[in-house]
Amino acid sequence: MRQASPSELATGAAATATCDWQATQLGARAGWPYALRLSVDILLNTPLPMLLAWGDGPVVVFNDAYGRLAGAIAPGARAGAPTAPLDACPDAWQRARAGETVRLARQVITFSHADGDHQQAFDVRLTPLRDEHDAVAGVLCALGDCAIDEGEAVGTAPPGRLRILVVEDNLDSQYLVCEMLKAFGHHADGVGDAEAALGMLDAAGYDVLFSDVSLPGMSGVELARQGLLLQPSMHIIFASGYGDALLRHLSFPFVSLQKPYEMEQLQGTLDELARRLGR
């Protein structure tokens, strides 16, 4: 995999805001595919170390948390390879580029700093990102603490966190949103259709149903109606790319976010819900 040149690198929200995207393979931010825009927003808003490799070059973008690990202090100023996790697991990188979501447990990654090599173990998650033609155009790499077990107890959430069920039939977007919600400190489960969501709601308690309005089969609106019969105190958040025409006459309270929404919008909505719930 070719290392990106310093001019192709950016780190942190401030660097991304001031970066001349037009001069990179990404082009102007206004023309980015939804998956690229969403993944960059998540990358900048998460405390988890994340690296995004986009295009054949690739163009490499990483956040401050990853920059500290890799020794990259500012755009174009770095010590060591910024793509160390991808270089450490080339087979997994190729699988992700072929469209497979890959999770690798306890991967030891070496970061080369000015004072020598630093090694640390992470759980690595590689998520393929698709462009507007449904072709894999990039890979989002997230580094997490090594898991002690496979999951948390069903039906419970640590204090201060919301339990959120995400219903999104685009699996790439579903994963990215769930990862972002976890980075915000919440528990998030994801499913791809309303029928699966109803099964989850019947089995466990959730504070929030976050659903796309348009789903295969049963719509998100009907899912919310039936979900509230199972869990009347649950809060509803809809995401829609078609305006609010389908939501105007609903008899239950909800919040609507217009796609493509900004991460700050969703985070602000969840912070308000947590405040109202006394979390």
C-alpha cells in the first residue's frame, strides 16, 4: 500500500476545516459521497483513534487521537508511518477493500516515533466505504481497547449512557452510526430492517429508537408505532432523506433529522434526551 504524501494528510477538526480538499483526490467537500462525509464527521467527533484511507492513492485522513499514536503532530509533520494498522494487517486490508467488514482482535501495532518504536495492542475494525455507485472507495479503520468479553449484558446500560437501537438498511452507514454513538458514550445496537428491530425491542429495553423513515418492508414510521406498544416510554428519532411529509400527522412525539445530518445535530439531540431522563 502506498504511503500518502504529507500534502494528503490531515489531522483533527481544525486541520480538516482548513485543508485544501480540492488539491487532494477527495476533491471539494461539497461533492463528497455520503459515506465519506459521514465517516469524516465520525472520525473528527470520536475520541477513538481512527484512520480513513480513501481512493486508489489513497488519501489518508486521521483524527487527533490517531495522530498522537502515530507521532503525527500536524498536517504534513509526522514521525512514523501514518497507516501502521493497515500495513500491519495487509490481508485484512485487502478483504476490506473487497467489501468485507473485518474485525481483528488483539492486534499488536508498531508505531515508529523519533525516540524509537512503540508497540500497543488494539482491537482493529476495518469498514469498507462505498461511493455513490456502490463501489468500495475507501476503508475506515478504528482502533479500540482490547475487549475483555464479547459484549455487555442485554437490557442494561452503565449509568449516564443511553441504550439506542439503530435501524438502517445500509450496513456501512449502520456500522458507522453505531460506532459514533458508542464513541459518544452510549450503548448502540444495529439492525437492517423493521422486523429484526421489533425482535430486539421485544427482547431488551431501549431508551431510543433511531430509525430511517424508509426501510425495506415495514416503514420506520410503522416500526415506531409498533415499537411504542412494546416500550411506551421509548424516545423516537427519525432520519429521512425525503423531507417530513410522512411525519406530519403522527400521534406520538419524535425528533426528525434530515439526511445528510451533521454529527453535532444527533449528539445534541441525544444530550437533551439524556438530560431529560436524568442521565
